[in-house]
Amino acid sequence: MAPSFRLALTYTGGLTGTGDTKAPLFITIVSQVALPLGVLTMLQLMRPLIPSDIWLAILLGHMTRATLTVWRFGSGAWRNIRVEDISHRAARP
């Protein structure tokens, strides 16, 4: 497993555990879907794709995810997120 992938998963888990779920979602969508597809689309417009292009797009996605996730954690914005405990509420029929 690539170090950037492990780093991203660790920090994503940390953010999610603190209640920051939206930022990791958006970071994942951008880095794991939009960026790789954008890179591959641009490459395909210039020439036929080869297998190493796909691996490059995956690597760039993982590195971007790790960078953005570490940046988000380091920003400290997760400290201001309020998590509501609803476990004490009665179940509704």
C-alpha cells in the first residue's frame, strides 16, 4: 500500500472521528473521481491511453487526497464542529 494512501486513510479517519464528515467526502470525490478522470481525459485528447496513464492518474489521486486531508486536519477546522449525541433519544415508531 502506498504511503500516501495510508496517510490519507489515517487522517480521514481522524477527521471523521471528530465529526468532520463533509470535508473528507468532498476531498475524496475530487481526488479519487474528478482528478483522475480529468487527467485521463486530457491525456486521451492528446494521444491514446496506455496502462501507465491509468496508474499515474491513480497515484496523483492518492497524493492529492493525502495532501488535502493533511491540510484540512492541520487547519484545525474540525475543532469547531459540534457533534450531537442522539443516543439518549427514544426511538420513534
